[in-house]
Amino acid sequence: MITNDSVDDDQKNTTIHINTSRATKKRFSTLARKNNQKLKDWILEAMEEKAECIKKSRSSISSLQYK
């Protein structure tokens, strides 16, 4: 196993270069966009469900008030 102590500067620079390559950045930005859209869809769905629950509870409360 390679620890940070045994890695020389050339290996560290190579690793940094590989991790920040343009292809890698593009791949991560594509994944982020897809995940962002999934997250937005999930939040929208949750908000719609919450709105339905609020409407139901308000109608239940108002029907109880008039009895």
C-alpha cells in the first residue's frame, strides 16, 4: 500500500493532473447535471405531496369547525 509519505512529488503531480483532466471534469459536470435534475424533480414531487396534505388537512379542519 502506498502512503502519502512514500509518494514522491512526480507521482503527486501526475495524480493531480489526471484528476483534473478535461474529460474527468466534463464527466463530473454531466453527472452533476443529471443528479441536479433528479433532485429538482424529487423536491417538486415532495412539494406537491405536501401541498395535497395541507389541502386535505385544511378541508378536514374547516369541516370540523362547521359541525
